[in-house]
Amino acid sequence: MTVVRLRGLTKCYGTDTVVDGIDLDVRRGECFGLLGPNGAGKTTTLRLLLGHTPPTSGSIEVLGYSIPKEARQMRARAGVVPQQDSLDPDFTVVENLYTYASYFGLYGAALEARVAELLELAALTAKANAGVLQLSGGMRRRLTLARSLVNRPDLVILDEPTTGLDPQARQLIWQRLRSLLVTGTTLILTTHYMEEAARLCDRLAILDRGRVLALGSPRDLIAAHIEPRVVEVHGPGVEDWRVHQGQRLATRTEQVGETVFCYTADDRALLADLTNRPELWFIHRPASLEDVFLKLTGRELREAESSSH
Ligand SMILES: Nc1ncnc2c1ncn2[C@@H]1O[C@H](COP(=O)(O)OP(=O)(O)OP(=O)(O)O)[C@@H](O)[C@H]1O
Ligand SMILES: [Mg+2]
């Protein structure tokens, strides 16, 4: 079953087209990721599907409702973790949860029980009576996640849920999101952490300039877009090495900062060459989602795009 259906979705601000004809289907029970550089149009896409801003053209269907027309009914069955926390700073942790829960008609014992459960889920029971301003950034993020789940949503939309969190807090959020998936909840999230996307997402779309550049499971995206082995090289003279050896021995090379990335199906010749160069440091590893992301949205592609205009 399709939970989100976007067709030709377009959003313009003035003369800027920030979402540019997106077609997407998100299936029930999957974790769907939106990746893309800053300004790619991720938050705008999420705001469009929540009905927070009207599309310039195209159609949006979420949980069977037509958006923005039926956004209110849809939002009753959805949860949202916005990119910027929107907690009430004048309220304590529990007060934030109580207030939000009251919008969904929860009261009495059911409300008490739900709030206790959410505090537990967010590992904030000890902070229940703390003011929002006394929380750390990671605690606020966890509270925002807890708040988004008050109504036991069928769909949770999370805009960078773990940005700025320490590894422990991030792991906790991953665990909670996984347990939501087990119960059949659909998740749509954006992230700049490729490892997070690779671990959590069943499928993802890589977005740039409002367009979907690639769509698929993390594994399929890696297989479709990148050579399977990567050798990263840095050290004195690496640029020279790239020109004389790297480019000859690898299928493709790319320089990012001071590191030369060599992409290849067979890294044996590269590794043999590098063992004779003690001045260069290198690691070799399987290709990752980050490599796909850099290939599709990185500097080389953009130069190619602008020169073709
Ligand atoms: N209300 C607005 N008015 C005008 N331009 C906007 C508005 N909201 C977003 N934009 C522009 O739309 C583009 C996409 O922004 P968006 O917030 O969707 O990016 P993003 O992919 O979420 O980026 P980030 O990773 O930085 O959060 C940007 O160029 C931004 O400046
Ligand atoms: Mg954003």
C-alpha cells in the first residue's frame, strides 16, 4: 500500500524552483530517506507533504488524503519532527507532552499512561519536570521525537532527527525508530549522515536542486552508481601520484580536499603500487552510500552540469 504519492510535485519561490517535478511513492511500513546537500529541497518537500505550504503544481496524496485540501485529517494520523525544534520554552518536559496530547483528545488515565510511556521511550523520565531551556540539544531532540508519537501515528516525518546528537543519543533514536518500523509505522526522514541512511532506510532518494537524482535501496544505489572498491589516499605528493598512478590504476579518481578517492572493481594493482610509497597513507574499503552521494551531488558533476549549459 502506498502511504505517500507525489506526482510532478513542484514548488517555486519567486523565480526559484526549489522542488522540481518530483514523482515518488512511499510504501506502508518502510523507512524512506531523503538525502541531499543543503538547499536541495528536502525540508520543502516535507513541508509540502504535510500541507504546511501549497505546491505550485503537481499532486500530493498522504495516507489516502489529498494534500493540502485534507491536510488536517491527515495530520491527525501523522507525527512530525521538524528540522528546528518547536517545543514550548515556557513549559516543562511533561507539560510539553500534555499540551500536545490534548490536541489529540487524550485525557485522564490514558493521557497519564501515554506521557509516562513517551518519557520512557525518550529516556527523559528523570527530566520530566525540567524546563525545556534546561535540556541539552540532544534531550530536546528526544523530546521532540516523543511528542511526535503522542497520537500513535501511522506515518512519522522526521527532518534531520539526529543532527547534532552524540553517538549514544543517536543510537537511542535509531533503536526507537526501528521499533516503530516493527509495528508497521511508516517513516520518512532526512539526514546528512550517510551511515544513518544506510542503516535505517529501506529505500532512499538522493535529491539535488529539487530533483530526484537516484532512488533505491542503499545496496542497490551503491551497486548501480559506484565501483565496488574504494582506496582513499593522502599524504605529501598525492596530487602527483593521482596524475601518474591513480588515474591509470583506478576506473575513476576524485580529489576531495587533500584526499584522493580511487574507485575500482579491482584494487589489487592500486594497493601493490601504494605499498611502494611509504610517504602516502591509504585505506581501502567497500564503496558506501557516501561515495554515491559525492558522485551524484559532488563538485565534479556540478562542473559538468554548468559547462553543458
Ligand atoms: N519560505 C521560503 N522562501 C523562499 N525560499 C525558500 C523558502 N524555504 C526554502 N527556500 C529555499 O528553497 C531551497 C530549498 O530549501 P530546503 O529548506 O528545502 O533545503 P534542504 O534540502 O532542507 O536543506 P538543508 O539540508 O540545509 O536543511 C533553498 O534554496 C531555500 O533557500
Ligand atoms: Mg532542511
